[in-house]
Amino acid sequence: MKLEKRDWLFIAVLAVVLATFIAISGKEKTKPVPDDPIHNPVYEEAYKNAPGPDASFFKKAFFRPAKKDAEQLCEPCHQQFGVKMPPNHPPKFRCLFCHKLVR
């Protein structure tokens, strides 16, 4: 099988696309939500409807934590304890859009 000019062009374009994806991906820069007693209410709220251990594979595979419900606990607690956000921090009402739950 002989590779023609258009085959090499396709391989080159594919290599450029792959290199671009590798170049723009990197280490995650946001901090995860700590798994400690202070943040337990956030995890409890997010996973309150989690399927049990005897649930079917599909229920477990397609379960998504209730992030919007859990996010309502973030801002009041951070204000109460005086935890300041960095100067360029995005809007505070979508905490779990960037910060990941580690459970």
C-alpha cells in the first residue's frame, strides 16, 4: 500500500489537531472542595439523592450530584468565616462549576 500526497496531508492535519489539544490541556488550576468536616454539609447536600449500593449500574452511572443545591451553602459560610475570594474570582453563585467535589 503506497501512501499518496493526500494521505500525508491528512496525517499532517491530524497531527496538528492532536498537538493543539495536547498543548491547550494542562493541569487543573482550581482547588477542589476539601473533604473535611467543615465542608461536609456541601457534600451531604450534593449527594443526598445518590443511589444506594444496591442500585442498578445505570442509576449509578448516570447519577449527577445536586450541585446547584449545594452551592447555596458556599457563599453564606464563606462570608461568615471571612474567607476572601481572589480579586479576579468569577461570580460566587456557581462555585461547583469550577471547584470539583472529590468524593
